[in-house]
Amino acid sequence: MKQQTKNGLWAAALVAIIGTMVALAGNDTHAEQEQTVMQYCEGVAVFAAEEARGVPLKNRTGHRDWDDDINVEEQCPGMKPAAPALDEYAPAQYAMPEGSTDNQLVQF
């Protein structure tokens, strides 16, 4: 086999290996983006929780919502506004047998 042919085969093999590596590396992009968004959401949630508890600003471990590319209400689980409170006739609101008075408290 001529040297030129050997070099051509080596070049083709190298191109195939590099192409395969690029294709495999491209598959991780979505998972990495998802992980980055979740880490951002965690920081925002921690900051909001510590703010609600009254932790001083210099002692908080999270961060503010500074990234305009991430819609926190849409992309972060648990950061959506709470549902409205239960009305007074909701069956899950009271955990006491029927016929008992309303001033009875049940603790679990």
C-alpha cells in the first residue's frame, strides 16, 4: 500500500472519530442546560425562603432572581404562586367526625 493511501485512511479514521465525539458531546447539552436552570431555581428559592423568614441580607445563602432569560414562575417547580385558600366548606379543611362541634381542634 502506498504511503499516500495510508495517510488518507488515517485521516478518514481521524475524521470519523472526531465526528463521533462531537455527536456524543452534543447530546449532553440539554441535560446540562436543565441542570443549570435547576441550580438557578434552587438559589432563587433559598433566597425567597430566607427573605420570608427575615434572615438579614448579608446572611442569606441564595441569590436574587437576576437572570431575565429564565422565567422563574414558569421554569422553577415550587416557585409558582400558591393556590387560593380553601373555602369554609372544603371537605379536607376539617379532620373531625360529623356531629362534633366546630371549636374542637384535631392535631396530627
